[in-house]
Amino acid sequence: MFSFTTVGIVLFLESFATLIRAHAPGTHPIYPQVIAAALALPVLWIRWRTWKSDAHTKRSAIVKEAAQVTPSSPEKKTIVGFFHPYCNAGGGGEVVLWTAVAYMQRTEPNVLCVVYTGDTDATKEQIMAKAKSRFDIDLDPSALFFVWLKSRNMVDATTWPRFTLLGQSVGSVILAMEALDLLIPDIFIDSMGYAFTFPLVALTSRFFRPISIGGYVHYPTISTNMLQRVKDRKAGHTNTGDVTGSRWKSKVKLVYYHIFAFLYSFSLLQADKLVVNSSWTKNHVDSLLETARNRRNRFLRSRSPPSSHGVQVVYPACNMDKLRVFPTEKRERIILSVAQFRPEKEHAVQIRALKLLLDAQPNLLSGVDHSVRLVLIGGCRTEEDEKRVEDLKGLVNQLGVQNNVEFVVNAPYPTLLDWLSKSSVGISTMVDEHFGINVVEYMASGLIPLVNASGGPFKDIVVPYAVQPTSEPQPTGFHANSPEEYATVLENIFIQTPEEDLSAMRERARKSALERFGSNEFEQGWSEFWNVLKDRSKSGMESKKDR
């Protein structure tokens, strides 16, 4: 890698200068550095030229492998690099990735999609097969390539037990250095939320070839909500009890968060175009960008207007063709949770809510027609996720609800469809969930959604809907905040609400989801996003030719 090699050369020459100084006492203190610099410049220049040549060769190899143009004319193809280190995770972020790739393969014949991934334990064929089995998305192997990254542990939370946000962000830059050393694209799209890669890509764009930068933001790495929780000393998965219990630790963390927000917002400014998955995310990203622009303007003593390409909401695509046909009547008393087993999903809240429900309504404990079950379906990306599942199973046993809880880990798509077709309630407990594609799947499948009263599910998805233009909007689901509130709503659904009212709500929820969150809506928004990046890339190449 050029950057690592450069660092090594500089360190070697600095050691060489120190050696000269040690063996030549009385020489001018600058003299060794002059010698080191004289030696360094030609070495760095040669290394730089070699790296540029290697980078061009790697680009040509990708085009040659595609077997669609001659190896001598690689510029006829546009290489789009998707930075997605966990492309095989099977979550909502991967829905966006593969839907976007499939759409571009259908509509952009001169584009080669390259995914930068750390899933080195899977093959290209296995990743494509999972996209098909989990999301029912077909991909063209001839126009899809993978760049395998070995440093993915640098963005793993377990690598950074302290200062996790900063550590993962620095790690993403290191991972992006590896990615760009292996292949430099024409257009770089971060589809996982690693905005700290943008300055590095922008720097590479200046010295190698113009690179248009785009980002699909699922969740702001830091938000005003996170800052407020630390300020108020409220506990959560990003603000542990040992911090909330200490005034000075809270103050230190608040300063740390403000510094991080400052760096994050300036990284976002490097993108040519940003799209987000919900109005909740847009509000936070807009706030960060406005703050960054104001600070930049004060520093430069100028006023730069916001980009003409503002932050755009593009709801994630949800393929609902197989979900919309499920009958809404005769549902089993199953509370379905579809979410990856990560800490922010707050699965423990669901288990505790079930315990409170069963304590209040013992008749729901057992019996073929009356028992209520909580089924947790989710993917495990890491060993930490697997340990989390075991901890949740321990909580289930501790609360004595093991006969009413079932875990389904890394389920294939047909298994997920089966559970969606027969469950009654779909639950989501994440606080400040950015969007919640699982909630859309609940609604399209005919489940009653029960979600946290925050974030995208609260503001964008489970909102009142009017079946007819002239009718009043009616509820499409329920909201809650605590285990007690979730339990109360579940009791209301299973015990108190008439079945005809629930059926009407299911129909409203389904129609709302089908109307607002289909693949066509996503593709229209993605097309606008893509056109901005494509025009930016084209103008960048023309400017380079003019120079």
C-alpha cells in the first residue's frame, strides 16, 4: 500500500538521519535532515509513479475480467465502488446495497459494480446466493466484482472497547486505505455509514483521478439525541451505567462527543451527494452539515451557500411481492421480532415485555389456542453477536418464559416468509431506529406493528393512513417506550381489541406500506442520486483533460 510504504520510508530515513547525527558530532543539526530529504524525494517519487501504474493495471484487470471491452480501453467503463465491509450480513443495509446494485446492472450497461468487503470467509457465489435467498434479489455475476479486505477488524466494535466511535472511524480510514490501494473507482459510494472515508477518497481524487463521492446514510454516527443523553446522564447501549453514574465521566464524554461530531460533520461535507433513509436521519444530517458549514464560513470569513444537491430522503426498498398475498385473518398468537442480534436492537426489552404480559394474563402462558409466543429472528455477524444470543437465552431462562420464546438465527428467506405469513404482531424496540425495513415487512405481511416511539418507525412508517382520499387518517399500528408500555399494548391487542378492528388496521398498514415503500419508489430516488454522481464524475474527467 502506498501510504504504509511511504510511512515506512520516512521512518527509515529519519532513523538514517539520526544515525548520521550520532556518528558525526558537531555537524549542523539540520544537515542530516537535508540528506534524508534528498534521499527521500526520488524514492517517494518512484514509489508514487509505481503505485499509479499499479492502480491503472488493477482497473484494467477488472474491465478485462468483465470481457465486455478490450483491455486497452478501460476508460469506456465506469467503475463504481460500494464500500460495504459487511455485505453478507443479511440486514436492512444489505437490502439497500443489493437493490441498488441490481438496479444499476439493469439500467447502466457501462457500469461495473465493485463491492469492497471484509467477508473473506464467503465466496462471490455464496454472497450472491444469500442475496437471493434472503432478499430475493437476482444479481448479474458478469458485472459484479468484489475487493476482499483483510483489515475489517479495524471497524469491529470489539477492537475498540473504549472510544468506540472514534476507533471505528479511524479504523474505517485504515480499511479504506487498503480498499483504494487494491482498486481506485470512478465513483465511490459508502453504503454503510463510514463517512470518515470521504476525506481520504477526496485526497486520492486530487492526486490520482477524479472520484465522485456519494453516501447512503442509514444512521448518523453521532446525533443530537446521543449528545442529549450524555448531557442528561441517561443510560443506554451507547452510554453505560459507569458513565451515567459519574458526573466527571459524563462531562468528559460530552466533550469527546462534541469533538467527534465536529470531525464527523466535516467528513460529511466532502461528499458530492448524500441520501438518507428517513426524515429522522435527514433532520440530524442536515443539522450536522449546517453546523459544519457555519464553522467553515467563519474560519474562511466567507459565506458558501449549501450545495444545490441537498440531502435527499430515499426510503429503502422493500420487495413486497411475496408479502402482500399473505392472508390477514386467522393469525397465530405470535409476536415476531426480525432484527440482527446487535445491542441497539434492545431484544431484552421484548423478552421483559413478554414476561410482564404473561404475569398480567396467565391464560396466555399455555394452550394451543391461547398461548402467546415471542419469536426472535435475526442474523449474527460476529462472535460477539453469537454471545449476545446466548445471553438473551440466559435472560429467557432467568425470567422463566423459555416455553414461550423461540430463537431463529440466520434464517433463510423462505423461513422468514413462513413466520411473516402466520404471526400476529411485529415488534421493534430499537430507540431512534433510523428507518426500520423490518417494520415495513411487518405491515406488508399483515402484521400489527408495535414499535418504539422514536426515529423512522415513529415518524415515517407507523403513521396514520387514509384508505380513501376523502376519509380521515386512521392508525396503522402502535408505539411504546418501555417494557411496561409494550406489555400494555400487547395485552390490548390480544385481549381487549375486537378482531374486526385489528383486521381493519392490518389492511390499512398493508396499503400504507405498499403505497410508500416499494422498489419503484427506491429506484426513482436512487436514479436521482446516481445522476448527480455520474454528472460529477463526468465533469471531473473533463476538467482533468482540460488541465
